[in-house]
Amino acid sequence: MQGRMQDWPLTVDRIIDHAKSWHGDREIVSRSVEGPMVRTTYAQVHARAKRVSNVLRGLNIQPGDRVATLAWNTARHIEAWYGIMGMGAVCHTLNPRLFAEQLVYIINHAEDKIIFTDLTFLPILAGIRDQIPTVQHIIVFTDDAHMTADLPGAHSYESLLSQVSEDAVWGGFDENSPAGLCYTSGTTGNPKGVLYTHRSNFLHTLVTMGADVLGIGALDTVLPVVPMFHANAWGVAFSAPAVGAKLVMPGSKLDGASIHELLESEQVTFSAAVPTVWQMLLTHLRDTNGTLSSLKRVVIGGSAVPEAIVRAFRDDYGVAVTHAWGMTETSPLGTQATPNHKIAAMSDEDQLRFQLKQGRPPLGIDLRLTDDAGHDLPRDGHTFGKLLVKGPFVVGEYFKGDGGHILDDQGFFDTGDVATLDEHGFMQITDRAKDVIKSGGEWISTIEIENIAAGHPKAELAAVIGMPHPKWDERPLLLVKLRPGQTATKEEFLAFLEGKIAKWWTPDDVVFVDDIPLGATGKIDKKLIRTRMADYVLPTAVAAAASAIALAAPHEPKIYAPEPETHPEPVAEAHPQPVAETHAEPEADHTGWSPAAKPTQEETYSGLTVVTPTLTDTPAVGAAAEPLVPFHAEPPVETHAAETAAPLTLATASAADEPLSFARPKPAKRKGGGFASFYLNLATLVALAPAVMVGAGMLGTRYGLMDWKTGLGVIALEWAPKVALIAVAAGLLGIIIALFSGFGRYWARALMVLILCGATFGAYIWARQAQVTNPPINDVSTDWTMPLTFSQKMMRERGPEAIMVEADPIRPLDSAPYAGRRIADINAETCAQARPLLLSAAPGAAYAKAKAAVEQAGLTLVTDDPASGRIEATGRSTAFGFKNDVVVRLLPAPQGTRIDVRAISRVPVADSGANCARVTELIGAMRS
């Protein structure tokens, strides 16, 4: 027997239908990519979404076809979102922060037929257009007035919509039909697709509307900072229209100042974003003494929320924070840290402990915690285990069957997270399974250490990774990015952690870095950090390895093991015992290294500049007070006189001297000597050719004999590397010819060819490596929150051929590092010293100092305007003579004058750090 209720398919077109019918006049405010704010309503979005459906039908899109979007959070994106799903196609949101190879793979794997995109991302698509054969059309979210010819064949969104009616066939399909497609970030291989159904999205929407979950209501004004390409904007793009909340879409401006402007101007009450966004907002508020007059609640997810952020929102601005957890595979909501009746009765400080956890599952999500054998683990808040999930909006299989069977025999999906569950049902992620540190057979949570370290007043970001250790397998290494202008020591951070974590969790070292890289979804990119720190060796690892070599007598090991207390507290002891080698008092097996007493040295690990203690000046002492063998000492090499070769002097005067021991006729009688001499001369010229070509390209470009595309692009970067490879091959062949043509006669020329070929090959490898590793940018600024621009006079100087001067430029999504990322973020990582200068001087005196610095740098003044506090100048690069333009802006500040500098090239090629050096030099000169 079946029930007698109506069969009403749960399809997402009904969500926007409901919004149009019952709160159609509710406003959607959007910051457009073109710049102005755009105001529309749910009724207008509904009508335009139906036009999108008709456009797609006109372009031969059928139900089930994949249609992609590569766009920011805007009203047009919402229209396309519902227009695609409303006619039965699959809305595939693309993440522009992925690498080019990943983006190409995803588009081809999904077999996208159409891509909707913003003007911002046209360079990305232009770079990969010939690699995505399934894409038939590209539609640009803009009008004819702003449409560009950068991507031939692309369509203007507004032009297409104006040609069709809003009377469209809408809905009417099975609720289990596919609706959306999101791909995982692909940190451990190719990204995998998660294919949502209409039913799963609808049920997820109903769950998120609950008061104990997102709790969005009709009276709310909602700002979804989390992108729509990040797991459906956490469902906000569905739940806000469902309840009739006002939507505020931030567009491409996600910095602290821009977000604060929207929060205040639109009186936002609810927002959702990853921790890094909120950190930028709080930093902006602190620097500007800003306030949050309307904001009541924020949801933080994507990575664990630092305690400092929760406290700042709560104590300084009266904003409630809900910590949530989920993943692409869970649509994405999995848990939320809203209090139950027992926790609500606790003090604020006790409640905070639960707020920092990922929380409890809502209706529709079931959680399990198991060991490696699949046995359920207790809900005691301490036992670590694998986190498994199950529910009607949890993935059952990846798109196209990638990854094979992904559910266990009970239908649970392994999240890849390591977690605990407490007696209140609150789950806490302790780590990703691939990130957890296994020290002495026990697990250490990197996330917990990171969150506490990030709460240090001087810390901006913190990351923890496991480093190899000869004794414990792995030990924690803490990396800290300090707030601007701050300095700190290792001891400060270790003291800050003391009493907040188990003693055996204490990091063995603290490294201060210029920046901590974030991945495509805003999470800390530990894979990249591990790559950058691959050559780093923990001081305790050096000491442990040296002790293992040197100590003859066995000694009692110190064991890292979990402590019995649930929440460790500092305890005063009459005779404290050492627990970790980083804190041990001098004793029999101590290494003798005292960090506070030793000088430091700077080291660079693949882009991360760190300060580490100098260990080589203090010998380690063993139990018997005998000097230790140096850790990297090589064993003595035994030499045998009979095997010692004499210097290679191949004289041809004596027939008794046999070259090398080859039995061959005298060189004078060998035929072919003329050819060998000719060939070695030719090989010498070929080996010199790449350097000559690069020099010619430099001189020709610098003195106007050829344009930069020819001098740099063709001669230096295309022809010279190819000739270099030919030179290497010719040189190796020359050595062979010399060997068989009388080495005694030709060894000098053969050696010269070998040296030249080695130098050529080395230069070629260096150039290729520099091309890959150098930041592919040519625009550096000290302020991206209020971007510096050029005057009309300078723009005329730059000319129409110069690259655009954008307010917030983004790297194209090509195969180079930093692809698809904001130039502002790349600046922060690669030119951290480019920061605003605050001079304790009146604007007039500061201006004179700034102008003197510009002239001293050898730049040619173009604009000299003391009244507006603007200096503009131009200079040339040393090698090719490329012109780079500089603008200096002076603004009154409470303590004097603030000075900002921006330097940008005119040609679209990487400047190899020239503009960073120029900005740094100018700031330094003004400071002195």
C-alpha cells in the first residue's frame, strides 16, 4: 500500500518560481564586473532566467547537456544558474583558481557545450580555447557596449537575451534528473565530478533553511561571499530565494574594504565565507576603526575557524559566528556548530569550545567514526578516527564512475578526514588523513595547533606540517606569517602554545615565512608547503641523527605519548621533566643547542624565506662527553697509489706516450683530421650563437631596430633556446669526433666546445627554470584595496599598445604558476616588502622627499602635481629597454603622510622582479 499524498517533483526551478510568485519584488543587489552596482528583483531574475533557457534551446542544448559558468557572484550568474537548470540542462560551475591543465581536464571530462563567463576570465578561455573541443559557444556576461573582441566568436549575453522571449518551457522533469556539477579541487590527482540531482539540491535547501542550520529568513539581507563555484555557494543561492531574503552579490571584489562597503551600504545581516575572507575584513576594520552596524551572523567554513576570529566578531562587533563543515560531496553542508540546550546553558567561554568544533549533523546527514578496520569508535571527544557520512544529498558515485566504488557496505562515504565525536554529538575535524602527523605511533592534529597559533596577536596566518624525524618518524613544524610590521621569535609562539595543547604536540621548530599559500578553495595548500619545505631539516632531527651516530652507550629515550588529561593545563612542577627535545634542559644527551643564544641565518626554500638557528658552531656532546661526528660528514675515502691517474697531458711529440691507453695509430697519420678541425670550429660558432642571438635581440629592441615581440618573443625566447639545444648536440658530437680523430691534437678545442656547450646548456636550463618559477607578473603595487591609477597624460604616454592598467588584475589561467590568481595575492607572496609607507611628515615635506627619490632612481618625470599629491614617471629596463611606468600617491594620515607606489610595465611579459625591486627601492629611499 502507498500513501495518498500528491506527487510534486522536487526540482530547483520551483525555488525561483516560488520566489517570483510570493516575494517577486524582493531585491537582488549586484556589483557588476563592469563596475556599477546593479539592482534587480526575483521576478526580473525569473523572467530573464527563462530567456536564458530559450537561448540555450536555440543553441541546440538538450536536457542533460552540461553548460558551464566561469563567473563571479552576480545577478547575471544567478539568472544563468536557474535558466540552465530550469530547462533540464546541467549547470557546471567552474573554479577559475584552478590550474590551466585542471580546467582543461574538467571542461573536457564534463563535455561542456557552452560556457557563460565574465569579462574578467576571457584571457583564461582565450589561452585554452583550442584545447576544449566540446565547447561550441562562449557567452560573455556583458552588453554590446562592453563586449570585447579578445575572444573571436564569443556572444554578448545581453544581445542574446534581447532576441528571445521569456515564455519558455520550464521544469516538468524527474526530480532525480541531474541539475548541477561541481568538481573537487583535485589536490591528490585529477578532480572528480559530483553530479547533484534536483531532488538532492531541493532537500539540501530545505535543510539549510532550518533555524539550527543557516537559519536565513525573509527579513535577512544575505551576502554570499563564498563563490557559486564552491559547492553551490554553500546552498545560499537556493535558500535565499526560497525564503525571500534580499541578496547582495559581491562580484569580483572580495578584499576587506570592498566587503565592508557592501555590508554597511546594503545593511547586510547574514554572510558566509572562508576564514581568510573574514581575516581580511577584521584587519580592515582594525586598521580603519570601522564598525559593523547591521551584521548579526556569519557562517565560516572551508577550513577550521581560528579562535581569534570568533572572539573578534563576538567581543568587538557583537556578531555571532556559526562554524560549519562540509565538502563538495555533501552538497556541501555536513555539520554546523549551533548549540543544543545543554551547551546553550554553559558560560560563553565554555560554549566557545564547542563553537570551534565543526558541530553536529542536521537532519539528512548521518555520521560514523571508525578505525582502519571499520569498527565504530566511542563518542568521547578524544578518540581519533575516519569520518564517514551518509545522506540523501551525499555523493553515491563520482561522475562517469571515476574512483570506482566509493561507498562502504553500509552506504557510507569516506570523507578522508580524521575527526573526533564528543558526548554532545559535536564533531571536530582534527586533520585531513593525508595531513595528520604520526609521531611515535600517535596522531597529532595540525589543525588544532594552527588554530591556536593563528590566535597569537602577531600572527596573520599559521600552518603546521609534519617533517621527517629519525627518532619519531614525524614531528610538527609550525610556519607563521606575521602581521605587517610585526617581529617575533620562536620562543614567543612556543610559550603561547604552552598549556593549550598537549606538551608532546609542541612543534619542534617555528619558521617565519613571507606568506602561506592558499589553494583554489581558500584552504591552506599544504601540498605546496611540503614541496617548498622539502629541503628543510628540523634542528631536533639533526641532533637526533647525530646522537644516534655518536653515542656508544644506550640511553633512555624520551617518549612522545598522549597525556592523560583531557584538556592540558599548565602545571607548576618542582622539577619539570623534558618532554620534547625543543624544550629539554641541559642533560647527558642534550645537543648543546640553545636557540636564544645562537645567531640566525636566512635560508630560502623554493620561495619561502625563513630564519633558522645556526647549528654548526656548537658541537653536540654525548653521554660520555665525547664530540659527536658531524651529521653530514662523509666517511674517509681510501686512495690507492696504483690507481691514481696522472694529469692528462697528451703531447704528440713522443710516440711513447699513448693517449689514454687506447691502442691506435699516431694522430699525425690519422685520416679525416681536416674534417675534425672544421667541425670543431663550426661547433664553437654554434655554441656561441645563442648568446649572440640574445644579445642581438636585446640591442635591437632597446635601440628600436625591432619591436619587442621580435627581439624578445621570437629571437630570445623562441630561436635562441632551439639553437642552444642544437649547440649541445653539436658539442657532444664534436667530442666524439675529436676522440676518433686524434684526441692529442684536438683536445684543447674539444674542451673549449665542451665548456661552451655546458655554459649554453646551463643558461638554457636556467632560463627555462626562471620562466617557470619567476612570478609571471609585471604589475606591483603597495595598495590593492584602493588601487593606484594613472592620469590621462600618463595613459597617452603609455600609448594604445601598452597593457591595460586594471584596478584588480588577475593572471590568465595558463600553465604557469599563480595562474588564475589575483595580482594582489601574488604581490603579497612574491613582493611582501611592497607595502605602504607612513612618513611622520607633513604632506608638503613628504612630497618633496618622494619626488627626490623618484629623480634619484633615474626615472623621467611625467606628472609633478603637489596639489593632488601625485607623481608619475617612467623608466627603462636594463636589458631590453622596456618602459615601466610609476605612479606615487600621497594621502594625509593621522600620524603624517601615507605614500603608495605602483609600477607597471608597458609590455605583457614577466618583468623578472624588476618592478618589485623598483617599488622597494623607491619606498626605501623615501623612508631614509
